[in-house]
Amino acid sequence: MAADDAHLLVVDDDERIRLLLRKFLTRVGFLVTLARDAAHARRILAGLDFDLIVLDVMMPGEDGLSLCRDLRHRIGTPVLLLTARGETEHRIAGLEAGADDYLPKPFEPKELLLRINAILRRAPLAEAQPIARTVLQLGPVRYDMAKGEMRQDEGLVRLTATESQLMRIFSARPHEPVTRSELVEELNRAGGQTQERAVDVQITRLRRKIEADPKQPRYLQTVRGSGYMLAPDQ
């Protein structure tokens, strides 16, 4: 499986590490979604399938071992555990919980990439797996992540190039705030020349195609001090 085809879920309670991992993994071609803890990861996994989960062990509340053990009973998604505790007994505990690999912190980004690629090469072929859920439900509106299409009832909702890029960004990070500066960076990486003020205008236009009441948005929310967040039904 090529990096361009793989969608990773990174679960870590340390925001700095989450953002660094997303920046690095996105740069090498992966689609990356972030979760801040086990509960957040469960909500995301209820609506999306992933090719691999990068999971921190030491988290407040439910730890990574517990989440890994539970997921292994329900889904076959490969899991790479990250932990600051690299002793043999802890590695064994992680593998016994069902992890496919175990990487102690601190680690070199290149080693993380090598391990991710090794796990993906060992993963079953896509045709032997259930079809991944890639459709987000936004009330009567459905957004197909794989096709980049939005539909309401049986009709196609036409999106501009910028609106399509915004949906691609938001759908990869459901229930997670995305700052205006991040949106500008992503849009300009795709060849645009967007400024933060223009992002607000594009969000307003996109809401008209998603929301029953664009002035009281339910799905494309404003997060005060943080930017915007897509909150699908699942």
C-alpha cells in the first residue's frame, strides 16, 4: 500500500506530539486524523475506518493498552504503540494487547516511517477487507471522502475547488478544530493564494450548502479562539 492511499489515526494526549506527527506524516504522503484521547478515538472510529492506528500507551483516563485490547476484539486495523516505557515487559504487554509493533519514545521520525510502512506491507490486501466507511453524514447531506463528492437526497451538491479542498481538510479531522492559519497553509499547498480573511468567506459559502440554518451552524462549527470544526453525525 502506498502512502498516498493510507489513512492513519494518531492518538496521543500530548498536543505538541500530535501536531508534529501529523506534519511529518502528511509531508511524506499519508492522510492523517488526530485524536486527543481514547474516548475521542472511539468517536472517530465509530464513523471512519483507517489503515493503521498510531496509539500512545500512557494517556489519562483509558490508556492505550486498554484501547488496543478492546479494538482488537472488534476491528482488524493494525496498531503501532508508542510509549516512553521501553522495557521488555512493557513491549510484551503491548504485543499481548494485540499491537502489531511497539516503538519506544523518543524515536527518530525515519524509524517511525519505516515501521509504519512495514506494518502496511504486512496488512491484508484491500479486497480481502470490508469496504472502509468513507461517507460522513451531515444531516440530509452526505460527503463521500473517497470521491470528494457531496450529495443531498439523490442530487449532487456542486462544490467549488476551494470548497472541495476545505471539505477534504475537515473530513480528515472530524470533531477536531482546525485553525485559520492551518487552513490557509493547506489551501496554498494545493496551489491557491488564500488569506485568512478569505477563509471566513469560503466557510460562509460552504455552510450554505451544508447547514439547514447557516447562521446557526450545526455541522461546520466555529470554535472560539481555535478556528472551525466539522462535526458529522457519526
